[in-house]
Amino acid sequence: MPLDFAKLANPASAVPLLGGADVLVNAVGIFADASGSDFQRIHTDAAIRLFEAAVRAGVQRIVQISALGADEQAHSAYHLTKRAADDALLALPVSSLIVQPSLVFAPQGRSTRFLTMWATLPLVALPGDGAQRIQPVCLDDLVDVVVTGAMTLPPGRTHGGERLAVVGPEAFTLRAYLALLRRLSGGAPPVFVPVPRSWVVLAARLGERLPGSLISTDSIDMLERGNVASADSVTRWLGRPPRALSGLPPDREGFGASARLEWLMPLIRVSIAAVWIWTAIVSAGLYPASASYALLERVGAPQMWRPLLLYGASLFDLLLGILSLWWPMRLGPRVRLWYCQIALMVLYTLLITWRLPEFWLHPYGPLSKNLPMIAALICLTQLDWKDRP
């Protein structure tokens, strides 16, 4: 049902939306607290109002997807706000199930994509010795638990509720899990680089300033605490053991290629931006203007236009470099930028080939290097899809 948690001011506003429903599943959650109060507003306040509205509307069963670690030992804002909503639900007169999943393995999931991208890097940074313990669960098993709870919980207002830790059958160290993701992506064993905790904390503080970042001091604290539990309850609910990740085949459904593109694409964009920006700096100030004017004379530029062409082209190159790093969404799909750069490079190459053909014979290859640059831009036109509808 359509419902904006950020604007759920009171339970009464949600009651009409829940009329006639037998089961409510709350899967709403955020991982970053941009304002300092988002966790409280989304995880706790809005969730409790939704649960109260469900009780008023006569909903018979409520399944709350919480998080492993939202318990008496919780100290992160993420876990504390989840726990507050869990406790409030258990106090209501309705049949309920609090599902507390560990780290979820889902090939298309954001956290799995992030960890697999991390695992496929040429050098894999490891917080400390990588001994932090996690117990990932397959998304399919989590879904089966939620569906089972929604369908089999005894309906009514006197049954009460239960907390259920949803984990996989295998506990891993972070080091072992990253190695597993590397294997599933079809890669060779990773080369780990231990990172001191002080550096990890600094990176987490910087990560908190980036919109949508999964790296924060809270996430580091939760990782250090560990994320493991017994899988017996999951087996009881499912009637079978949860799936083991270690038995999955490598490079499942293009898993590895997708993970590598997560870091290869930004690397290509940054490299291309660096070329344009450095070209602008060199042309505008570091390379002698007299030499630049001499080259413009050879390509047929009138004398009066040479300063404008030199500094105008430098400014345009700088703009292309900046846009390669920060593309405003209001300008439409970024693929337009890559086509513009391809056209400009082809134009430059043809013009220089016509008027300055000796540059093809230069030992530093100023023209021949345009070919891999154009090839990289063509790759971006095909693979840079995130801003497309």
C-alpha cells in the first residue's frame, strides 16, 4: 500500500489504508541517518503509529522486519530505534512476529553489491585482521520466513509475539566472507591489506558525510560487535535448514561482472575527467601561449580568434571534466555527455590528422592515445545506466 513513513503523523491517518487487511508486513528501514533524527522518525515513531493503526483496523497478524542485534545489548542508533519499535509491537494486543535478519545475501541487494564490489578490488582493504563475525542469510530464506509468519501466525489479539533471529547456517569472519564473495564472483583469491582501526574510524566519519553511504561509525560498531546467532529457530520455522552460501556456484548470473563494474565505471569516469581537467590546466597556463598560437596558426585559425579559441577550448575542456565527475540530473541522462566527448575527440583527431599529421609519428603518441580514450567513452555510453529511466 502507498504510505509515506516520513509523513505518518498519527495512527488515524493510516487506518483507512489498512481496512480489510488480514496481515501487515513492515519492511521499511534506512541505514543512514542524514538529519540525526531519521532513525527515530522512520524506525520507531512511524512504525509504532502504523502498528497502532493496524490494531485499530482489525489486522490479525503483523510481521515486523527488524535487525539482528536489536536487543538488550544494542547501543547503535540503528539497533536502538529498531528495538523500540519491536518492543512497542510486542506490547500490542495482536499476533506478531519480529523477524531479526542478519546480513542478507541478495545478488541485487545494495549491501551485497557493495560488499562484492569491495571483495573484487585488486587490493581488498580489511578492517584490522578481519576477524569480525557475521552470519549472512539468503534473501530467499528471509522471504520464506516472512511468508510463513504471515500465513501461519495464529490470528487474534491475545496470542502475543515472538522474536526470531534469521541467520544462515554458517558463521564467517569478515575476511572469510569477502573471500567467499570473491569466489562467487569468479575471481582469484583476494589480496588483503589490513587497515588500522584508527584509519577505519576516520574513513567511517568521512563516509557519513556522503549521501547514501553504507560506511558510518554505526556500521563499524555493529560490525565489531558481531552478527551471529543460532539457526535452529529458522530451521523450525522453515521446516528445513537455511541455505548454505558456501555451496553456491561461482559467477552466478553475471554476479562477478556486475560487481566489478561497480568500481570500474567510477574509475573510468574519474580517469576521463582527469584527462579533460589536466588538458585545460596545461592549455590555459602551463604550456607557452606562443606555442599554442603557433599550432592554431597551422590549423588555419585567424590571428584575432586565437586567444578566444585557446582559452575558450580550455574552459570547455574544464567543464567537460567537471561534468564527468558531477553531472546534474536536470540535464537528463549522462550518456549525452559521453557522446559529446566522443564527437569532440573525433573532431580534434580529424583536424589534427589533416593539418598536423606528424603528431601521429610523435613518440609520446598524442593522437594514438585518443583511440583508447574514445573506446572508453563508447563503453560508458553502453554501461553507464544508473541515471537512465
